[in-house]
Amino acid sequence: MKKVSKILALILALSMVFAFAACKNEPATGENDTTAGELADVKVGFIFLHDENSTYDKNFMDAAKKACEEMGIEYAQKTQIPESNDCYDAAVELIEVDGCNVIFADSFGHESFLMKAAAEYEDVQFCHATGTQAHTSELKNFHNAFASIYEGRFLAGVAAGMKLNEMIEAGEITEEEAKMGYVGAFTFAEVISGYTSFYLGAKSVCPSVTMDVKFTGSWYDEQKEKEAADALITGGCVLISQHADSMGAPTACETAGVPNVSYNGSTINACPNTFIVSSRINWAPYFEYMIQCVMDGKAIDTDWTGTLETGSVMLTDVNEAVAAEGTVAKLEEVKAALNDGSLQVFDTANFTVTVTDTLNVNATVDGNGVLTGYMADVDTDEAFTADTEVVEGGVFYESKFRSGPYFDVRIDGITLLDEAY
């Protein structure tokens, strides 16, 4: 009996060793060592500046619905939340009433109010689109995210440039009349980065192109956006794009018969005779990443930048009834060059810069107007102090030093008809 007992004891001991080894070899799911059966419960609260009538907010809403439904996650949302303390109140309500443990806000001006909530609710994760302060805030539960949308706008600009070339070849305009118009919301770096990359995309295939820009002073004002587009068309612009969130500019183009490149989604149904293509950020990959991190007990990146390769920067289908012949093939060619790094959107060899007492004061320019250095406001403070050199090897590196855009250089060939901050 003693011999049998010793054998049984040995078997029991060996089984415990094997069980321990198996546990040691299980893949880790996060810093909290939770296993697949113990993943944290997640409920996401989304804060949107406007509602589904804004192309900007609808883009976020569609991505939130897609990501949460595919991952089986509950979510709640607040719409029409202005860039004020209302954002803080909305975050608190989503936490205290709706039981959310992840909060996401979609507008630049939400940031300071979301940070206020993050400082008070340390066990909740706060994520913010387009912001700039996460990497210096010292709040471990506050995170910024954006995407290299300047690459998408560059591609959209290539489609616009090809359309201009078609118009020139058809005798509809001369090379000197290849002037585009751009409806912008504010003179923030995000908008400047966007319209500049769009212009550079067009210039890469249509060297004579110029561009006028009008600002509305609002992210969403359909009447002002329509009026801005109409004024640009009256001023001789033969193609219009935008960084504003309503259908004002696209519908003005459809009425006037002027080709249009929209933003954040196709307008082909409303503007079948003028819509060419649209670029947008696909937020679903970030939402999925954000949720998975919380489920796995892993830290969310302080600054996350989506790319073409992550599926975060996208173009709609090209409207081949309006676009120039060969546009689809050309866009694939340019996209491949962006992906492999052989093409850089802000290659300083492709534009010139003028420095005055009030313009481009943080720029270093050679005798030919080529940008050789630029101190950007990366570590944002109240004075927007320029603090980081962002030109390296002849390239202005957007999105390298933080996710939120900091390209605010005024380049030659683009005329700002007004200033609205």
C-alpha cells in the first residue's frame, strides 16, 4: 500500500508540474495577466460635436457602430456636444449614468474638457481625436489619435490635378486658368496640412495649378460653406474641395456644374455630375485597437497614428463618369509609392516658401525659397511655442513627433482670401 501511495503521490506531483508549465506557456493577454475567459468588460461612450447630418461626425458614428458591433461591445453616444464644459458634463454622464469605462471625443476643442474628466476618473480610459496634449499631459489614462490623412488628401489632389489636365486638353481652360478653390473651417494646422497636401497632390500632375482658400470660422455651417464655394467659383476657381463638414460646398458645385472633391464620404448620390472622389479617415481600426487594449488590460498608445497600411486612410470609389480617364490606375500607382516611402507628401523639393515678418517666422529657407528647417509647435503650450525641428533630409515629417497635425507652413501657390481662426 505504501508503494502504491508513493506512486500516486509521484503522479500527483508530476501532474501539478505539468499544469504549472502549461500555465506558464499560455500567451499573455496584457499587463494584468488576464486570460481569455477573464477579459475586462468594456462599454464605450462616444462624444460627437454634431450629429449624423455632419459628414465629419457621421464618419465617426459609422466607425463606432461597426467596431462595437463586430467586437460585441456595448456603447452609448452623446451628439451635439459643443467644445465647452458640456463635453466634460457629457463624459461624466456617460460614466456615472451609462456605466462607460472608455470615453472617446471627436473634436479638437473637446480636448481640455476631456482632460479635466480624465484627471478625475483615473480608472476610465479617455481617447481623443485630433488632439495634441496627451504626450505632455502626464495623464496615463488620456490618449490622442489621428491618421496620416494628408496622404489621403494628396491622393485626392492627384485626382483633381488629372481632372484639370483633362479640362486643359479639352480646351475648357488654359494652363493659367487651372485654379482650384478650397473651403476651410479654421486656420488650424489640421486644415492647413490638409489643403496643402491636396494642393501638392494636384501640382504633382498639373504643375500650373494654383489654389484660393476661403474660411468659414465654423466646422459645420451649410450656408457659409455654400457661400464660400460660390465665391470661389465666381472668382475663377474651376474645381472645389473642402475641409468643412456639410454638403454646402458639394451642392454649390453641383448647381454650378463645377467638379468637386469632397471629404469624409462620397457625395455621388447628391452630386452625380460633379463628384470625383473623397478622402476620409476610417476610425474603425483605432476603435478596435482601443477596445482590445482595454479588454486585454494593455496600455493604449499615448499618441496613435493610423496610416494607409492600417486601413485608417481611405478613398471612396472614384466617380469615373466625372473623373479624368486613367484616374483609378494613377491613384494606385501613387498609393504604392506612398506606402513604400519612395514618395513623401511634404518633400521640400516640391514647393517653395516665402518668409516675412509675420509669415512662416519659424521657417529656415534657402536662396531658392526651399524649406530647409522648421520649428513646429509639437509640445503645445498656451503660447503655442515652436519647440521641435521637423524637417529632416529634405522632408517635413508630419505625424512623426505626435499624431495631431502640426504642419502650418504657408507655401507659394496657395492664396488665403481671408483668415478665420
